[in-house]
Amino acid sequence: MEESVSLLAALHSVAFNSETPDQLNWGEKKSGKFLVKATFKLLGPQNAITDHWPWKLIWKIKLPPKISCFSWTALHGVCLTQDNLTRRKFQMATRCYMCMKEAETQNHLFLQCQIAADLWSMFLAHFDLTWVMPQNIKDVVISWSCWKVDSTIKRIWKMIPATIFWSIWNERNRRCFDGISTTYQSLKANCLMFLYSWVYLSPLDSPDSFLNFVSSLTLN
Ligand SMILES: [Zn+2]
């Protein structure tokens, strides 16, 4: 009731001009124009939509769209790993195809499995770094992006988590659906080759040979 009275009081002071054509105005912008971007910002804090979600770490990195989409699913925890399939009522005994020891969860497959840990270590060794890795994918990607690295390596640096995730997912699917296992050395080489091909998009035209590219992965 009180609100209705205040509304009527507010409307009372409005002078209508019958010559001005009616139009829709959105009150959140001076221009009166509705913008999806502005609405998203407006709704974000109220509904935890933004939640410091690291969308730039996926969509602003120059990777093939298929790889960006896959990273997006990994960060949202919705890759079709066995734990997610069992949540969808698939009946199965979950076991990681990479190590055949632990249950297959996303965090295990991409971070904690020995094969995943070795791929992360390979890059850390290239850059001569030690790192206490966070326990979930989102924190890993955010933490990785927080390293202060030189601008010359920054673009490649940002591509590395997605490269590792994709390499593991590829290998996991080969083992799951084709029954083929790549040797660990080949898996490492494939991972570096993915990165090389995405950095230069067309490796044949790249200014660097693959070996030069690999040896350039340093922080100097
Ligand atoms: Zn494993």
C-alpha cells in the first residue's frame, strides 16, 4: 500500500507531453537503450553470476574453438568422465583408463592421475618452476594464469592448461573406445605438438621448427 502511494505521488509530478511519441526506455541506462551486456553486469552481483568466473581464461585465448569448448566443459566439471556418467544413472565400475588404479573423476583425470601429473611436470620442468597444484580444475586454471611471465611467452603460457586437458582427453578416449594406448613419451610429444600447432595454427608455415619451439619454452 505504501509503495502504491509513493508510486502515485511520483507519477503525479510527471508532466506528460501528448506530442512526444511513446517509446520504451530502459531505466538502467541514461540512453534508455537496453543492452544485454549491461543487464548481465547488473544481475551478476545479485545472483552470483559473475562469481569471478574465469571466462577470459577460456574464450580470450587463441585456441581452436573445439578446444576452447572442451576447456569450458572441463572448468564447469561436465566432461563425460565416468563419475559424471554414473551421476546420470549409467551403471559402471569407475576406473581411470590412464592409470587403472583410481576412480575416474575429472580432477583425478586431468590433475592428480600420475600421467596427468607428469604432463604438468613436463611443462614446469621446461620453465624451471615448482608448483603446489590446487585440487580442482578451475583453481588450477586461475592459479596458472596468475604466474607473472614475460610477455614473449605469455600467449603460449595461457594455452598450456587447455593443451594438457585436451591431450589427456584424447588419450583417454583412445584407450576407452579404441583400446589403443600411446606410450608415455609419445603422449608428451603429442601434447607439445598440439601446443606447437595451435601457436602457429599452420606448423608448416611456422618460423620455428618443432624442436626450436620446444627449446624456446623457457622463462629466461
Ligand atoms: Zn588415473
